[in-house]
Amino acid sequence: MENKELSLIEQIAKEGAIQTVQALGSAQQMGMVASQEDLTRLIQSGMEVVIEEYIQRIENQSKIILNEAGSIRKDNNSN
């Protein structure tokens, strides 16, 4: 795994962790977390958001470009 990818993963994970902790704090204040199941669901939702964010950023970095002849090439900027 490249440093750039690791940095992206670390960045998204940190952002997701901060958002999940904030959501947990708010949920606790509102009395929405009363069991381990509630906590598990909250963390699961946070993880889903983080994974979706990672996929979206990777897709944006690896756009597929159609050229005039209709052939497909990936613009991975690694060449």
C-alpha cells in the first residue's frame, strides 16, 4: 500500500472516529444509547459512513476516462 493511500485511510479514519464520538455523545445526551446493541448500531453506522467516504474518494482519484475511440483507460497518475 502506498503512503498516499495510507494517508487517505488514516485521514478518513480519524475524521470518522471524531464524527462517531460526537454522534455517541449526542446520542447519550438524548438518551438514545441504552444498551450494547444501541452502541453497536451507532458504531456500525459510523463505520459504514467511513467506508463509503473511502470508496468515494478512491473512485474520484481513479476516474475512468473514455477516449474518442470508445476505449477505456484508467487515469491512475502512477506512470
